[in-house]
Amino acid sequence: MCLSAEALALFINLLPLGAVASEPGRFILQATDREVHWVAVEDRWCTMAPQFDRMERLAGQGE
């Protein structure tokens, strides 16, 4: 999933203080279950979090 820089900024501004860390080309958000990494990809910010969540759900169905 990718967002524009403006959309990511709006999203980050909704989070509580201390829930966001940054380093060049990356934002790290403290989510409920784990950290979510957003990385710069050209002019957008992308995360693999939705795909990871889907894989975990599918893996749990086989148990």
C-alpha cells in the first residue's frame, strides 16, 4: 500500500506523540501489534503491513 507524502503526513498527525520514529527515507509507526515501516519509493510512501497481516491471517487458518 502506498500513499502520497501529503496523505502520510495527515495520517501521522492523527497518531499520539511518541508513536512515530523516523530516519532518512523511513517512518516507523508503533501500531497495536508491531511496528509498521513506511519507506520512500520515488514520490510516494509505501508499507507492506497489509500484506503481512493477510499472510498471518492465512497462516492462522491452517492451524
